Amino acid sequence: MKKIALLILLTILISGCGGGGDLAAPPGSVITITPSSTADTALKITSSSTVQKSVVQIYQIRVTDFDNSTKGVRDTIFNLTYEMTTVPGTTVSDLSTLVTLCDGTSIVNTLAQRQTDGNGNYDLCLVFKTGAGLTYEGNLRVLSGGQSALSKIGVESTIPDPVVSPATLTIPSGSSGLFTITGGSPGYTVTSSRPGIEPVPAAVSSIGGTFSVTIPAGTPKGTIVVCTVRDSAGKSVVTTITVDDPPPITVLPAATTVVAGGSAQFTITGGQPNYTVATSNAAAVVSPAIVTASGGTFTVTIPARTPAGTVTVTVRDSLGATKDATITVQAPPALTILPGSIQVTAGNVATFAIVGGVPGYTIVSNNASVQPGTAHVNASGDTFTVPVLSTVTATSVTLTVVDSIGTSVTATMNIQPLPLIVSPPAAAPVSIAGGIVNRTFSISGGTPNYTIISDHPADVYFGSPGVASSTTSGSFTVTVNPTAAITVTLTVTDSAGQSRIVTLTITL
């Protein structure tokens, strides 16, 4: 055993007199260190950690008198030393940092005078650095007077062998496997027994690191690949890969139904990528036509005017294996607009729904004054509105809906004008005691222009006596000049034929 000339002096203390007496351990007394080593075997603090850690150890120093009592050894002063004896293979430059003395919970470099308590005991705390391959040994010595005690204390660090998991793995050709390295001394190098099948990466720097191995497509079933992992200390471990055939191709869904003009999505698994996709209908659109990975998807779009029937989708992998899926094509449902006919009063809004056909849809009106709120609808079942201005007169409007393949359907809006209103609706009695009287009325609603007829034009007229009618776009005035008390009827009629009656009661 090689001895290192290093002495860590934890306490240097010269025994002396104090308090009227010699406090050194008297002759015949015994000093013990607990726990203590045997003469040949050191106490070992073991660690398998790959990183450096600190371990706290507590030792009790006890001084007893020749009769195993503590009467004559209370408050004994003593010296402590820890002498490093062996440090095999350590890379620590300052060996004095390996063992640290604590006074209570505080780390100290040296201790001043120390002594046992009234029972002859002193508890000593040492902090040892362990792990990361640190291995060393030393002697803890206690000296007082002519008495001494020694305990061999050491640290032993072991590093576990490297482990790679899984240790064995079956990988289909064209697929990859992932492996994890633990234990050993990082960094690691990884090599393969077969050229062309290489681990990636070939160097792993840390514990818990991973590497992958990809088996090329077409590698025969039963091929064995051995990957060797070697750590920085030269220890090695292997993992064994057995090559299998790729799983059979699966295309999902295996069968589906699509309305002409629609599309379906499929997923490919198994087989050997890459995959090519073809259909029995040359007009069908496949996107993408080449799928590069298992689990990839593609979409088949059926042209809008495709007749009802069946389209076969064929997937072929890079090894020539194939798998079919089936699309049942249905003709689109009849294009319908609901309601097909509606009556709307001017100033209101009509709502329509489009169903069937092939989305999207375009809506066109034959009346520039009555237009849909939107000219396009995306999906079957969606609605659109047609607002009708209050000024729109009685008319019929045709709405035409055209789907994405050109099929069309119409709906009719029968628009009624607003009700004809004459204000005031009935005139108050008219007295002509003061002479000729004029009365003015306003007209709204209906369909301009308006015609007003008096049934007594000699007594109630327009402008001049005897003028029985007048045409206006909004209001009118009559002149009242009767020769006797009478009741006169004024009839207001709009251009659509609506009419209202206003009665004038005239008194003299």
C-alpha cells in the first residue's frame, strides 16, 4: 500500500493546565472511537454514484478512566488528525478537500481547543466526498496526554457496469428501434456488427442517453445485428437485434361511401414505405399519390359527375405488396331550395335553405332591387336571406340556386306592397259657415301613384268645381264648397288596385 505524504490536521492542540488541573487523559485511561475499524480492515463508506456527492459521518470519541469510569477524565482535552494513507487513481488535485471537519453544523478548516463533556464524550462530524470513482483511505487519530486511539476510515466508489435496454429487440425491416444506455462511465461509443446498419448517434455523452438503429428495407428476415456499447472506462455491453418481415399493409377505412363531388381520407400502416396509391377511376384525384411513412394519410376526391358505382383504391409498398380499399360512389341528393315559393310584404326579410346537390352554391335573383344577402352558400343545409325594401312594389321575384356541378333549382318570392294608408283616415265634420274650406290628406304604403275620386265633384273637387279626380304620389288637397249639407265620399286607389275610403260630412 502506497502511503501519500499528506496530513490533514483537523486540530492541533497542546495539552496543558487549565482551571487548576491537568486536562490531558491520565495514565491508564482509555480513548475509544465509535464506530471503529479493526486493526486490518478499514471502515468503508461505499458509493455507486456516478456523480460526486458528500456523505456525513458522525463519530463519538470517549475517554474512560482505568476503572472504566469517567470521574477522572471529564473535560479531557485532545488532538485530532486524519492522515490520508492511500488514494488510488484519483484525479482530485487538492486531496485536502476530500475530508472536511464540521463543528456542529458549520464547516471549519481548523478547530481551537476541544474537549470532552462532563461524561468524557465528544461527538465528531466528518464530511467525506464520495462517488464519481473516488477511492481513498486514512487514519483518524485522537491524542491526549500519553493516550491515543486510531480508526481506519475510507471511501470506496464503484461504478456499475454499463447497461443497454432493451437487451434484445426484434425490428421489422424498414423500421427503427430505440435504445437507452445507463450505468458505466459516460461517454459511450456504439458500434454495429453489420456495415450499413449503424447506430445513430455513434457517440452518446451521458447516462440515460439514447441511440437508434434503422433496419434498411429489404433486409432478410432472421438477420442478426449486434450493437456494442463501450463506456469511457473500457467496459462494454451488447444488445442484439433480430430482423423480421414488415407487418402486412393495412388501409383504413377498408370501405367507405362518398357522394359524387366529395372525398375520403385513408391511413396506411404496415408494409414497407414508400407507398404508391392508384384508383380504378382515372378521373379520381389522389393526394398525395406517394405516401412516405407508415401511419401516413392520403385523400381520394371523386369527380362531381361520377355516376353511382364502386371505385377501387390500391396501395402498393416498396416491396410490391398491395392492399385494396373500396369507395362506394353515390349520386348527390336532389338539389332543393326551401321554401319553393313564399309571399313577402315589402319591408320584410325572407329566409331560404339549400339542401342536396353538390356544395357550394351560387344564388342569383332576376330583380335588381331584390337581391340575396349573400351570393354564395358553402354547405348543404345552410340558409340565406333576401331583404325586401319597403319601397318595393308588388312584383314576383325568381331566385335561382346553382350547385358546384351546374345543377339549378328556383324559388319564387311574391312581394306584396305595404298596406295603403290615408291620413287622417276619416275627416272631421266640415262646416262652411265661414266660406270655402280646403282639406289636405297624406298617403303612404300601397303602390304609387294614387288616384283620388270624389263622388260629388260639384261640392268637393280638385282645383276647380266639377273636377272629380286627381293623381298624386303622396298627398292631395280637396276644396269643399257645397250648396247644402251633404256627405261626400273620397276613394283613394293605388296603382296595384288597393283602395281606401275617406268620408267628409259637410254642414252649413
